[in-house]
Amino acid sequence: MSRTLILVRHGQSEWNLKNLFTGWRDPGLTELGHTEAKDAGKRLKAAGQHFDIAFTSTLSRAQATCQHILDEMGQPDLETIRNQALNERDYGELSGLNKDDARKKWGEEQVHIWRRSYDVPPPGGESLRDTGARVWPYYLHIIQPHVLRGETVLVAAHGNSLRALIMALEGLSGPEIVERELGTGIPIIYNLNADSTIASKEVLEG
Ligand SMILES: O=C(O)[C@@H](CO)OP(=O)(O)O
């Protein structure tokens, strides 16, 4: 039985390109982002995948990525569930600021801690732990049951909401997750055992 979970970070957004903290703000994809998302769908199709259900966030960059993938797979009308639990980590007061300007103001190290640490929230925003506290229960109660009944499930979401999910899935520590970066539009394919542990993992690089 195939119990397959496929995670994809959205393609490049307008604010990724402008180097702005994004969080819950809602910019669209750039031309490159649209291409990255379509390429992800092409690679998944070439790998022989076929989805039973898709999940995405309530933000348009993830939804557009999800739809491009489904279009390329020849499954444009697949049932797709949108939920705020999968939204990007809320960047609070940093949202909309330029990342280099923030480094000049608060220092390289502080900004890195806000961006990648496990439990230090940016001012007024969520830490990765806070993000995990909404992503992980949603995964466990809503997404994982589909996987464990033998379905192939797409989750198109965000750099940090997926880092929070991957941390719990792979059992990574706080220091380990600091090093983990997700490329835009790069599918990560997990096959799970019946007890929900990971049987295999493959990253579909371009
Ligand atoms: O701006 C954001 O919301 C995220 C993802 O693009 O940025 P970071 O790379 O700092 O996690």
C-alpha cells in the first residue's frame, strides 16, 4: 500500500523577489514562481505520482502553486482543502520590511534568530514552535488519516509552516531545524509506514 505525503513550498513570490518579510501578507507568484510551480507538477507527473486529495493554505501564493501542480498532473479539479492552519508563520511587526534593512537595524544574528530559531518569536509574531502548534494538530487530525489509509496527498504551503511540519515528522531537534531550508517549488516525497513513521524520503530537485 502506498501511503504518500508530498510537501511543496510555493514558487517564488513577489515579496521573496523583493526580499521582504511576508508572513501572512498575500503577494502573488512571480513569473519564475509560476514556472517553478508548473515544473514541480511536471516532475511529479514524470515520477508517476497521482494525487487523491490536496491541501493548501488560505494564501494565494500557495493556492496558485497547488493549482499549477494539479493542472500539470492532469488533475485540475481534484478535491482541494484550504485551511489557515497551513498558512506561513506570522512575521508580526517584521511583515513588509526589507530583510537587509532589518539586519542593519537589529543586527545579522538577531534577524537570523527570528528567521530560523525554534522558539524565539519575531516582535508581535509567531515562533516556529507557535506555528507548529497549529500545523501539527491539523496534520495529525486532518491530513495524516488520508495518508495512512493509503492515499497520495499533496500539501502546498510555505517555507516555515512546512519546516514546522517537517520538524515533527522527522523528529528534528531545535538546533537541527535551524539549518533546514526549503527551496521554492521543490517537492519532498515521504512514504509512511502503517505506524506513521517515515519509510522513505525523496527530494525532487529540478
Ligand atoms: O518572508 C517570509 O514569510 C518567509 C518565507 O519567504 O521568509 P524567511 O525566509 O525569513 O522564512
